[in-house]
Amino acid sequence: MELCETQLKLFGVTTQDSASCPECGTESSGQNASYTRHPADLPCLGYQVRLDLRVKRYFCDNDRCPRRTFAERFPQLLGYKARRTERLTNQQLAIGFEVGGEAGRRVLETTKMPLSGDSLIENIRTAPELVKETPRVLGIDDWAKRKGKTYGTIMVDLETGDPVDLLDSRNATAVEAWLLAHPGIEIVSRDRSKEYKKAVTAGAPEAEQVADRWHLLKNLRDAVEQMLVAQPDCLKAATQPEAVIETSPSELCQSNGDDWQLNDQI
């Protein structure tokens, strides 16, 4: 171990005396040479960490293998020709997914895991897509690829809030096909679209169809707005000041039943 002003260097070498050929899988023990890799690793105590890792090279003992020599691999720690450890890459990728490229770059600088914004975006683009399970409660709504021109359909897991899938179309056929390919949905929240109603009825007939809170509030607002527009006289009357009932203190203090009734009315 070596400590510099801003960097901590860790020296390491494997203790194994053999390795498997990546081409044919033959276990070989005849060493040819060695070289050093210098990957970055997760920070420690506020210092950037760099590994000085000595890598052994071996002769392949399989005469039929086209690869004559090979270097040992570290699949749990370091990818082939990678300049960062897997755990550091995963941490940087998580920050990139959360805040994006340039914002992620600034966060990584303060956490001693520096990486450019362009590299963060490239890591996000090349990251494997997660296989998501079919949600129990599914939200369906349209989304605008080009507002007023082109629309698609978005599927959201309403229990986790995570998007599940995006469809290029919002017609019933496309949504029905997706639902048929993802059985097990128990509740579907949708808007008032007849296309979505038709698709859910055919694609997930056992699912309960409900309206989400946003559309319920929108429906209520539309109904109240229509009612008020249809009764302008009521709106005008509601804006007038209320009539003030003048009552003497002696009337309020009387204890007969009629006076208590008056107090209740006030």
C-alpha cells in the first residue's frame, strides 16, 4: 500500500498457480510472464483508490487450442481490459441513472470517483436492460412523442412508480397484445379512452379496471365547471355580500327555547 496526496495505491497479486484458458477452458499451470494493470477502485477515507494488480500469463496446455498464451481473468473484480473495477462502475452507473451526465460528473468529483459526463451517458446507453416482472397494479396512459402529432402508450407499475414499457402506438390492438403477453395483472388504472377500455377488456379480462386519482379529479373539475357555466345567476349571487342579521345582546342572552334556536342558527 502506498499513500499519495490524493490517491491510495494498493498492490496485489493472485495466490493461485493455475488458470483456465478463456478460449477452450483448459486448466493450465505453465506460467509465461506477467504484467501489471492499474484499474481505479472505490474510494477509501476520502482518497481515490488505484490498484496495482499483477496479472500472470499462462501457456495453454491444449495443443488444439488456437490461443497459445492467455492472461488470468478476474471476473468478480475486473472486466476484460477494463480500467475500472466492477464495483466502481456499478456505483458510477447508479449515480448516472439518478442525476444524469453533467450533474453526475459533479457528484462523482466530490465523492472521489471522477468520470466525465460523456462517459456516464455512454455507460447508461450500454447498460443491460433490467428484466422487470409483470406488475400487479398497472397504470396505462398515453404519452406524447411529438405533442399534438404522435402518441404512444406508457405502462407503469403503480406500486413502485417505475415505468415498465413504452409502446409506439396507443391503439387497442397494440395494448391488447402487450397485456396478453404479460398475464397476472390484477388491477389496471386507465383514463377514459374507449381504446384502452377495449384493450384491457380483451387482453386482461380478469383484471379490475379503475380510474386513477388524477382522472377522477379531472372528471370532478369538468363536471363542476359545466354546472357553474350553466348557472351564471347562481355564480353572480354567490359573489354578493351576505346579509347581516342584527340581533341585540339581550336577545342572545335570553334562555328560552326560541332564543337558543336563534343562537344555533347564528
